[in-house]
Amino acid sequence: MRQITEAPELVSSDFAFVPVPESRRVLGTNIFLTWIGFILVVVSMSFGGGLAAQMDAVSFWVSVIVGNAVLAVCAFGAGYAGSVSGLTFGSLAARIFNKNGWRLAILYIPLTLIGWYAIESSIFGNFVADTFHLSDANRRIIMAGAAIFFSISAYIGVRFIGRVSYVLIPTVLAIAAFALLRVDHAALAFGFNPPLISIWAGTAIVMSTWIFSALLVIPDLTRFVRSPLWAGIIGAGGVFVGNTLALGIGAFAAAYTKQSDPAMILVGLGYMPLALVLTFASVWSTNDNNMYSSSLNVARVLQLPRRSVVLALAFLGAVIALFNPANISTMFAVLGFMGASAPPLGGMVIGAYLFRGRGAPPSHSVIAPWLAWLVSTAVAFKLPSVAVVPGGLILGYVLWYVSNAVEYWFISRYRVSAAE
């Protein structure tokens, strides 16, 4: 890793363009809390409630453990690569996409994350508006305002996000636990909304919840971690613990009350202020990470100051949030798209870095990365749901490796023929 001068503009940009120097590396406690805070969100809790409604208790927990174990393996590799390289995922992707092709590939990440950022902001706005019976105009103003507010910690940087997580994570867990303790425990019932789904279908849903971030976002955080092994453990442990907690909270909430959102349980019990704090804290701890990774990638593509990018993306997120994208069909469409397209890209980028040789020069292939990504994504969409994530990962890397080798062979033959 080449040494760099820690110029103010590099520090303020959180090293969006260069490897994080050793002098700026940390043990990783803040990163671990930031990563868990990213995952502990009311949307994940709602997914847990949805699964509990259509699965018996044993099937639910098997799906959660198996699905999160797969996510943990993915996050370990991505987290390890982030620490070893000191690079964002976008910078790692730039190593295998030729010339300016990497710019288009990297923009896929912020476009997806900002869409999710707007969904989360509108979820908060809807909750506030429904709680206080506000007009539609005020509902949309709150959504847009939330999108602006949640960008503050991302604007300051990853270390401030970690400090915020020290407050937000205990808050979310404590209030969610309080909500579950206050409900009637006499009627615990899983599988109350038939038809029931299989363990494999449940596992596929669990994997789809965080596969995008477990592969494409975690390197943006773990590049600050001093030990690559610990960075991998942070990635794996964070997604396993965080997603198990989120899904479990939602599941028990639904099993006791038929309502998967603990905030709504608190409203029903008359604890509206606590419900607002819970929703606010869980959305903020996720959305600042969405904005942070988005800003890193856009800054890398456009060669702009990261903080200026945060301001622009916050405005874009606010505009999207005005259209109230928080509905279940939109969220499941986004999840389906991310679940099929993220594993091939992650398999290509992380696999190329870890297995091809960390010191290898960037690839000059023109066709191979795009062919591998598009073909493996198309195939992943056709695979059985439980095979989408592992199949996409393997296909992405294998197709990239093979097509890259074939393309290199043809180019080498052409050069030899031209020289003769």
C-alpha cells in the first residue's frame, strides 16, 4: 500500500480516493457498532414479523440462522478485503472494470442505496404523520425533512457515525425490549397467516435482506480497521447478530400482537413518545450508512469533495421521499433486484481481489466484467430463491475469471499476429 500525505482534503473526504493510511486505522469498536446500527431498523423488524406470520417457530429460526450464516460468510470476505486493501468497494470495483466502465458500474451502488434511503425517510415520515393525523402535504414535508436530517452524520464522517451509534443502538434495543415486555405473553403464535412458506423460502428472504450491504457496503467501513481478521469478524458478527436481533424482535412482536413493528405496539399501549424515538433512532442508524457509502462512490466517480456530494444526495433523497416510496411492493421489488444483482458483482470484485492476487495490477479487460455481471445476474434471477445469493456469488466470479482469461488470450494472439 503506497504511503500518502494526510492532506486536509483527504481527511475530510474520509479517504474516498486513496487507501486509508495505517496512521488512521482503528481497532474497530466504532465500526462494529456502526455496522450493527445499520442493520437494526424497523424495516428488518417488519420482515421478521412477516416471516413469523407465515412460518412455524422452528422453521423461522432455522431460516434466520442459515440465512444469516450465509450473510456472515459474505460479510467476512468483504470486510477482510476492505481492511487489507484500505479501499472502498467502489475503488476495488474500479480495478476490474476497464477505463471509464468502472464509473457506470460503481454508480449502481449509490443509485440503489439512495432509493433505499428515500424509502427509509418516507417510512419515518409516514409514521409521524399517521401518529399525529397530519395532512398529506405535511406528511411529505416531514419525509423530505427527514431525508435532509439523516444525512448530517454522514456529512461529518465515519467516526461521527460511530459515536452516534453508541447512543442509537442501545436506545433501539432498550425500547424494543420494553415494548415486548409490555405486551400480553399469554398468546404466542407463529404461523398465524397461512399459507405457510417453507424453510428454503424463508432462508432466501433472510439472505436477501442484507446481501447488498454485506458485500458492497461493509468494505467502506472496514477499510478503517487495523486488523484484516478482526475486520472480517466485524463484518460477519455484525450482520449475524444485528439481523438476528432485528428479525427476532419483529417476529416476537408479530407472534404476540399480530403487529410486527414494535413502534406500533408502543403506540397501542399509549407510549407514543417512545415509539417516535424508536422509529427515529432505528431509521437514522441505517440511513446515515446508506448516505455515507453513496457519497463515497459518487465522489469517487465524479472526483468531487465527498461532503459536497452528501449535500447533493441528501437533496435527491428528499425529492424522491416526497413521492412516498414506502410501500411493500416497492420494498420487495428493491429487495429482489438487490438480491439478484449484488451477489454477482460482489463475487467478481471481492473474489478478484482475494483470489486473483492482491498485488496484481488493475484489469484492462473491456468485455469480461460486464459480460460476467449481466449474464450471472440474468441466471441468478432464474435460480430457485434459496440459490440466488450463493449461485450469484459463484457465477459472478467464475464467469468473470473465465471470460477475462478468454479475452486476454484473444488480445494476446492479436498482438502477436500484428507484430508478425
